[in-house]
Amino acid sequence: MNISLYILKRLAAIVPILLGATFVSFLLLHLSPVDPARAYLSVSNIVPTEEALRAVRAQLGLDQPFWTQYGSWLWHLCQWEFGTSFFSKLPVSQELAARLPITASLALISLVLAILISIPLGIASALRKNQLIDHICRLLAFLGASVPQFWLAYLLIYFMSVKLDWFPFQGADTWQHYVLPALTLAFALISTYSRLLRTGLLEGLEEPYVLYAQARGLGTVAVVGRHVLRHAIRPVVTAAGMNLGKLFAGTVIVEQVFAMPGMGGFFLESVYHRDYPVIQSYVLVMAVVFVIGSLAADVIQAFLDPRLTQANGKEE
């Protein structure tokens, strides 16, 4: 199986997953302990009389059979119509168009920053095993796993914004506004990716083909760059694909600390106001991001090691 067929197969496998995600997202409206019609009237400061509740249920289509509601909702999703926010009375698609790019930019910048820093750290740590750089990477791994993001965010604000006045710490107007939030999110990823890469490199350097390459006169740096790195980096690619969705969904605290008008604050407001169309849309968008991250990781893995597609073809 070539890479193109492999990618097409992965794309086809996404369809039932996304359908399942839409169904789960739609179920949130019906599994909620609070009547959506009552929540709509409460947000609108309208007394929830029986007549008003019936009118709102008819307006929202809640008086229709379950599968009719789901089919209508799914049809509107295909047209990029997520409904209208109970709180702001604006189309949810309009709200997403304003907030999603901020969260997406922050997540992608953090992920790229983490990878770019982790690769040289992981290589240096593996090539200098049990030396100073290796001990520093171990310390970073420990700190990345133990330091809370909000505490690190406040430290960066205090030193880099208040004391040194290098970067702004509120808003998302320029690229400078993304530096501190991206560093906050990337710190934990750097510690994880660098250790994964170090482990993969140390295991790869013990393979027989490395000894053969060195016997041919290739130096350690050349062997790592040409042969070992592409295999050792595969766990990092897998972790990055999984972390993409976590970054999108996990920016809530960081966005609140840095006052960024992204998806995090938008979601918190929707939960507080029981804004069900927004909650449904948020859950669905996060599911799509997780699926895209997994797909991207699979495709990159196939390019790094084409044997994966061949093994997949034999299984079929």
C-alpha cells in the first residue's frame, strides 16, 4: 500500500468518528438536567411561564422527535450553522470565527515552539548521556511535570512584563501577545518531548546498523542525523498529534491569565450561562481537532517510516 492509499484510508476512517462526535455533542442537549427552553428564558431574563416555554421549544425545534432534531441539526452543521447563542443572541459560527483563530494560533505556536526546542535538547542529552546537559534536561522534565501552568504564567508576567517590560501580558493583538502564553503552554511539552527523543535516540544508537555505519567511517552526529533521528522522533510525533487537541482544549486557564479572547473564556461563559448551542459547538470543535491531530500524526509517521503502510496493506 502506498502512502496516498494509506492517507485515503485514514480519511475514510474519520467519517464514522466525526459522526459519532456529532451524536455525542447533540446528546448534551437532551442529557442536561436543565431544560434548554428554561435556560434560554433565564438567560433572556424572561419569566418561564408554560406558554413561554412552549413557544421557545417550538422555536428551537425541541418539540420535534429526537431523530428529526438530530437530522436537522446535522444538516445545519454541514452548512456551518451552529445555531444562535442563548446569551449573546449572535450566531455561534460568528463567535467561533472571532475566537477560534486566537486559540488555534496559540496552540500551534506552542506546539511548534516545543518541538523546535525539544529536538536539540533531546539530541544533546542523548549524545552527552549522564553529563551536565543531560542532568539539565532531567531537571527540566521534573519541573515541566510539576510546575502548574497558572503559576508559571504569573512568573513570566512578573519577570518579563512587569520587571523587564519585554512583552505585553493582556490581549491578542500582535505576535508579542502570544510569546508568554506560548512559553507557558510549551514548557511542559518541552520536558516530555525531549525525554522521549532522548530515549529513542539511546535505543537507536544500540542498533546493529549504527555500528555498521560507524564502521564505514560515519561520525556519531552524521549517524544520528541521517539514520537514527527519523526513527527516534516517531514517539514525539505521536505525542504531538495527541497534544494538539489537548492544547486547544487546555488553553482555558492560560487564556484567562493573559486575558486572551479565545475559546477558553468563551466556553466558561457558555457553561455559566447554560448556553447549550455554544457548549455543543465547543465539544464538536474539540473532537474535530483531536481527530485532525491524530490523522496528522499518522500521516507524518507514514512518511518517516513507509513500512507502516506496507504492514497495514498486509493486514488487509
